[in-house]
Amino acid sequence: MRKGLLGTIAALTAGAGLALAQPPGRSAPGGQIEPLPTANTPMPGGPLGLMPYDGNPGLPPGALGNLYGQPNDDLGPGPNRESGYANFETLLWFIHSMPNSWPLITAGTNIPQGAFPDLGTTTLFGAQNFQFNPFVGGRFTLGRWFGKNPEWGMEWSAFITETRVDRFTLGVGTEVLGRPFIDATTGGPGSFIIASPGFASGGVTAYASSQMWGMEWNLQRKLWADDRKSVNLLLGLRYIDFKESLAVQSQTFFVPGAATFFYGLALTAPNRVDVEDAFDTRNQYFMGQIGLQGEWRYRRWVFSLAGKLGMGDVRETTDITGLSRLVLTAGSAPNEVPGGLFALSSNMGKAHDDKFVCMPEGKVQVGYRFFRNVDLAMGYSMTYLSRAIRPADQMDSNLNPAFIPTSAFYGFPVPPSRPQLIYNQTTFWVQGLNFSMSVHY
């Protein structure tokens, strides 16, 4: 009995010793005993030895990188992996105003009859720059990287703006309404009378318009590209077409018994005389260009910067037309002769000139990537052109009455030959905002 009790106590003591002792080491290949981990031994899964629960692999590859700005497949193709893109833009542009220093339509008193400058004469239209802004337009850009050599690519882009018009219309019955000029034979002020009390009533319409469109083709070369940023070199051709017009049209209805002149003939109270002038200009820019275009992506934000320099030829065209129309009685066929007031035989017709031009351009844009391959962005751009012709600059305010069909001195061979065809040029700029959507693939 005593031996049985001692055996039981010995068994319990041996079991407790095994429980408090270190477990035996595992056998390694070759019969070696693998050492047991100690407090200084790194544990699998991190310092605390934590492993993903139920085999969960944890964060996907690149997730932490995207958190700090590195793009991954969830953001679609980066600059180094896209094969092409299409960009649609809405433009809100501001174009340099059309200069005009001479009054085109005036109101006055019975003595000066709207001559300028003279006491009592008020300018109704003209004598200040014509403002057309803002222009609304659109631009479409399509780019493609070559499959066999993705460091090279092509880009085509085209834009167009709306036609903007600054218009003035007025009809009067008992007020003085005129179109002032400088008499080239005397150097003094003169005026073409549209309406005057006791002589005639009438009305006038004047308008100035402006519109622009263009396109460009570029060969692209990647200078640097990865999933976050890119720098591209651009080499290409560019064409811009810039058209503007300035026109004045008047109608004069004479009172019975009023004496007037038309094409050298004295007339008594014809029904109506119309006078029209139109100055049209066109600037066609043919340029080669070089530029740099950079893009940087941070998370879903996209920042881009571009600069270009174009140089080449501008084809400048002026088209000046004038017309005077006589209607003897209501309903009768009109008699038309060439020449209005500022557009006369001495300066009418088309003229062309070719000049060297340079065009620096800059653009900055910030966008945000939606979905995998769609960017919505807003940017600012500015384009400067070193040479342009504008309609009001081609108008000569010095007139010889001998060339005006409605003048009493029409046909008299008195010098000088005015108005002249003048070819004034100026600088020109376009700046504004763009709102775009880009699709990358």
C-alpha cells in the first residue's frame, strides 16, 4: 500500500515537471535538432507573430503604394502604358479686342451736322475698341502611340469658336444723324448726313464680327515616362484661320423738295439713298512648331503643363467693298453704283500680303480621374501672335469728296487720292479657360 502511494506521487511529480519544462525540439533533416525560438527570434507574420486570419492575404499588392500617390491598375493606364487617348474640350476664350479710334456714327446739332470733332457732336458707335468677349468654342484632340515603337506617337487637334457680333442699330426722324470724316482737300471735319430735321429721316446699322478656327498635327516622342509622370517632345504643323468684319449700312429718306446729289447728278427729293461699306480681313497662319508636354499623376489627380513655339508665314487678306443705291420712287428698281463712304474707288478691292510670324503658347491644366480611364479637367491657356490685321485699322478717315458718289463734288479731278489702302498691323492674343473630358485606352 505504501509502495502504491509512493508510485502515484512520483507519477504526478514527473507529469508536473514535463508541463513546466520546454517542449522538445523538432527534428530537422539529417537528424539535426532545430533550435527552439527564443525571445529574440523574429516570428513569422511580424514582430508579434500575427498571421492573416483564415488565410486572408491582407492588402493587395500596390494598395499602400496607391495610398501614397503610386497609381495601380484600379486607376487605369498610366502615361507609360496607354496606347491612345481622345479629348473633348469646351472653350471659354477672350480674344484681344478689335481696335477702332474713329467714330463711325454720330448725333449732333443742325450746324455741324454730326461732324467730328465739333461742338455738339456725340459719338453713338465707334471711337473705342470693339469687345466680343467671351467666345464659346470647342476643341477635339485625338492621339495614338505606335504599337511597334510606343516611344513615338501622333496627335491631331482641331478647334473652332462661335462668331461673335457687336451690333448697333438706330432710326431717327427729327434728329441729326451722321457719319463723320475728315475732308482730305481742306483738312477740316465733314459729315455724311443720314438724317436731319427738314431734310431727311433715316436709319443706320453697324456691326463688327470675329471668328477663329484652326488645327494642328504633331509627332510625339516620349522623353521620360513611367506610371506617374511623362515628358513628351512635340514636332508638328499648325494652321489658324482668323476672320473679322466691320460694316456700316445706312438708309436716307428725303422730304419732298429736298435737293441731293447722286453719281454727279442733282436730284430733287428722290425716295431713298442707301450707302454701304464693308471691311473684311482674314489672317491665315501656316506654321511649324516645337514644344514640350508634361504630365504628373498623384493618386487620382492629374497635373499637366505644355508649351509650344510656332513660326512661319501669315497670309493677310483685306477685302474692301462699297455700294451706293438710289431709289427714285417707292417700288422702282434701284440704281446701284460702286463706292460707299469709306470704301471708294481709291481703296476698294482685295489685297494680300505675306509676313513672318511667331506664336508662343502655354497651357496648364488640373484634372481628376473618374472610373479607370476618364479624366475631367479644367485648364488655362494663352496664345500670342506677333502679327495680325484687323478691319477698323484698315479704314482711312481722310476722304476726298470727289470720290464719294453722294457728294456734290463727285467726279471733280481734285487731289489727293483718298481714302488710301492702308495696311496697319498689330499684335494679337487669345487667352481663356478650357473644360475637358479625356478618355485613355
